[in-house]
Amino acid sequence: MQDFWFRLITPIAFSALFALLLWGIFSAIPALLFMLLVLMIVMARHGRQLYKLGQWLNDARLETIPEAGGIWDELFSQLYRMVKQLNQAEQGLAAELQHIEQATAALPEGVAILNEANRIEWCNPLAQMHFSLDIERDLMQDITYLVRQPEFIEYLHASNFSEPLVMKPARHDDMLLSIKLIPYGGNKRLLISRDITQLERIEAMRRDFVANVSHELRTPLTVVSGFVENLQDMPDISKENARRALQLMAEQTRRMDNLVADLLTLSRLENDQNPLREEIVDMGVLLNEIYQDGQMLSGGSHALRLEVLGNTKLLGNREELRSAFGNLLSNAIRYTPPGGAISLRWAERDGQPVFSVRDSGIGIDAQHIPRLTERFYRVDRSRSRETGGTGLGLAIVKHIAIRHQARLEVLSEEGKGSSFTLVFPTRRQMTDDR
Ligand code: ADP
């Protein structure tokens, strides 16, 4: 500060001394004229710097700050430091803001801030998607004009938000949203929206599955308990009738047993904690075993053929492969009338190991093919049951295929026959000499 006054006054003080000297040598007039000239020059210089400062303040950028000498140099240097600090603070704030924006964009939930009049003050991209909002256009709009479902408006005007609202958004009717309002900061509210479509689908699948299993078990249980009651009520039943009843009961018990076994296999295959234990499997040996099992199951009613070509070593789990191939062959036998032909084939297609079962059986109408691997999906319910099917065979095959990164291909024509093919990735093929 002292320095400032010293630098401001020094030239004027020196000029005044010089003016006094002039006064002493000449007279008052030249001294006053000199002093007037000096003050005018000083004023003009300060005026010029003030003008520059005024101009610069119109668009205060660091790189255009004016250059000056004397006391103005000090002033502009201070201004330069101030603007620089401000710029740095602004950049810091912008970076923080960007971080917050990135964090809210990455949130797995939609978030919108509503004011006391339900106007949207801010929302993240997911909230824009859930409610079909356009942030440029809809900011500070009343949300009840944009989301018009009556249940939503009712929820917004209610005072109890402890339970979320579940609703379908207007423009995505295949989506299900769970919506929650959280009041905060006096009169503001956070609107949180969560996409629960997948959760709801899994829940529906679980409900269907429980209903299906109960239904599958109910029929054999009803048969068995009916026979048991009959046997109790008829102590003098003939030996022949009792034998027939016991035979039918044994059949139903076997059915339940098969169902429980298939359910356990499926749950083991679906268990994430049960990774695939790999080994090198000799397909020649495995397919021979499966072929023998097929001969027994068919009881000589079908013409069975086995063809094993090329490299026979596959990296996979022997028991799982046996179960998948066995299921496909048992289906071919069960859905091919006596006298039909069934062929098992192991070969290479475009460098990929391929297993296929082809039959000349009843075939499948094209509309059913995409759903065959769903649990309990059957084209002909009674035929499946009569032949001891559980409706889970192809679901098991699909899971085993997934665990081996294989693809299941189904080709079929009603009345002509079907072919089920498992295409394995090339990397599972092992060299024969290993
Ligand atoms: P299922 O125990 O009923 O055979 P799967 O899951 O093995 O259950 O098969 C599902 C359905 O696919 C069967 O009910 C049957 O309608 C059909 N299917 C499977 N394999 C064949 C085949 N080789 N020929 C005709 N239909 C088949």
C-alpha cells in the first residue's frame, strides 16, 4: 500500500519541486503552466489505463489482460492473479460437476428431482428413458403433464411413499417400473425409478415352475393314493387284480422317480458353483455305450445305426455328454414308431466336431421348434407321458450344450422325422495322439 502511494506521488512531488524552481528563477506563470502540463499528462495516462480496464472488463479473459506500466502494472498483475484463481476454481467445479453427472448416469436407477410444484429440476439419462423425457425440452415442466398414467398422478399426490408404485411406462409397454418418491430438503422430492422387467420375468418363471412340478407330481400321486385306498377297502381282492394294481403303482412311482432325477440333474447343471469338470472323452467308446443302451430301449423295434468318423477325442465332461446324447437318442426312439430308422453320427463339419441323431419318426411342426428346450414344453402331452417322458430332457440337453459352448440345431418335418445336432467349438477337439 505504502509502495502504491509512493509510486503515485513521487513523480508529482518531483514535478512540484521543479515547478517551485521555475517559480524562483522565472515567475509564477511558467511554474503554474508546467504544473498544469504535468497534471494533464498524468491524467491522460490514468484515463488511458482506465479506458483499457473498462474495455477488458467487457470480456474479462486471462489472455487479453492489458499491459501497463507504473502503478497500473501492479493493479493488472493483481487482476491477472484473481482471474487465474477464478478460472482454476471454475475448472475444478466443472470437473466436479462432470464427475457427478457421470456417476448419476452410471446409476442403475432413474433419478429425477421434483420441486414442490412437481416440476422437473433435473434428471439422469435413465429417468429420461423410463419416462420418455427430453431434458432440453422438459426441464422445469410439470411431470404430471408428461407422465399421465392415473396411478402415477395418484401416487405423486399421496402422502405415503413407503410402498413403491409398480407400473408400465406409457411408451414401453413391455417394461415394468418400480417407482419410489423420497421427500428431502423441505419441499423437494427425489423420484427413483427401477426397471424390474427381468426380475418380474424370473419371478413368473419361478411361479410357473413350481406350478408345473406340482402338476407333474399330482397325477402319479393321485393314481398311487387311489390304488392304495382301493386295496385297503377291498381286503378280498383277487391276486390278479392286486398284481395289476401294484404294477401300475410301480409305473407311477418310476415316473415320479424319473421326474425328481431330472429335476436334480437340471439344478446341478444350473448351479454356478458347479463348474464343468473337463477331461478328454473318447467318443468312439462313449457312442458305442449309448448305442447299446438305445438297442435295449428300442427292444429291436427300430433300425439303429452308428457312424463315427474322423477325430474322436473331445474335451468335455463324460457324464454330461452321456446324459445329453442319451436324452436325444431316447427321444428319437420314443417319438419314432416301430419299424422306423434312427442313426447316430459323430463327424466333423467345417472343422467343428458334431454329434447328430436323425430319426424317421413323427416329426415336429415348425411352430413348436423354438420352444422345445423350455422346461415341461411338450408337443404331444399324452405321447410324452405314455413313453415315460418328464418334459425336461431337452432342457437338460440345452444346459449341457451351454456348459460346453455347443449349439443345438433342430431340423424337423411333421410326419417325416427329425434331426437333433450338437455342434461343438473347434477348440474342444483334441488331437488323436493325446
Ligand atoms: P419329453 O420328456 O416330453 O420327451 P423333452 O424335453 O425331451 O421332453 O422333449 C420335449 C418335446 O419335444 C417332447 O415332448 C416332444 O413333443 C418333442 N420331441 C423331442 N424329441 C423329439 C423327436 N425326436 N421327435 C419328435 N418330437 C420330439
